[in-house]
Amino acid sequence: MMATSRSLLVLVSASLALAACKKKQPPAPAPTPVPQAAEPAPVRNTTPPPAPRDTMGAYMEKVAAARASLLSTIYFEYDSDELRDDSKAMLDAKIGILNANPGVRVRIAGHCDSRGSDEYNIALGRRRAEAAKRYLTDRGIDASRIETSSFGAERPAVQGDGEEAWSKNRRDEFEIVAGGEQLRPAR
């Protein structure tokens, strides 16, 4: 019986050894690529390459310029609340900045020169501030983002009498009252 179990053991060992030596199948050949049609000649791009991204310094300069534009003063003619062409251009620049910064709110303060009564100058300053607000709101800026006030002749920008001083005092000044800490330049 021992001879039979040895024979059986040898037979099992031999079959395992033969199975381990089984020939491996060669890998399947890689599929040959299908020839592609010839590519058309490249089209020349005549547009300039995109500008490099702003550095932090350049971006901060744009933010400072946007703030300066938003705060820039506009001026009026004597005894008038009609916007001058240069004032309209400055308000147009403010619109781009306000559109890029929906969280920004401003206050417009109307001022006058020293001629006229206090009551008249307060009313004229209010009309000047309202004229600038109306210009902005007519061009899509939400009226709730703009406050107005008037100081009449109480806060002159320049002291003195004469057209040189008076022309600097007939103005609307702009102040950022909310959202200025996150100001972005216009797009």
C-alpha cells in the first residue's frame, strides 16, 4: 500500500510540474493603426496671442484707478443742474465700475458756489446730485444703490471769490458708502 501511495504522490507531483511548465501564449499583436486622411494645412491665426495675466501689482493699480474714477468729481455751469459733456463721460466710466461691483453703494453730494441764498443753493445742490443719480439710473444702475445729499455752499472745495474758485465749487462729489473694500475694476 505504501508503494501505491508513493506512486500516486509521484504521479500528482509530475502532473503539477508539467502544468507549471505549460507554454505561455504569446501576446496578441497590437492592432495596426488605420491610416488617417492627410491633415489640412494649418490655418494661420491672425489674432494676437492673449495678454499675460495681470500681476498682483497691475491688478491693484487697476483697482486704485477704478476707485479714483468712482470718486471723481463732476462739475456744473453757473446756476445750472444740467450735466456737461465731460461730466457725462465721467459718469459713463462710473457705470462700468458699478456694473462690475453690484455690492457697491455710493452717495452723491451736490455743492454750489457762494452766490445765491442758502435755501437756493441747498435746492440747487440737491438738483445737481439728483441729475447725476438720474443719469446713472437711466443707464441701468439700481436707484437703491445711490444716495443723494446737498451741502449748498457750506463746504467749498476752494476758498475765494471769482470764477476760478466758483467753478471748482459747482460740483457733485461721490463717496463710496458700502462695498468699497471689495472693489474690482470694470471689465
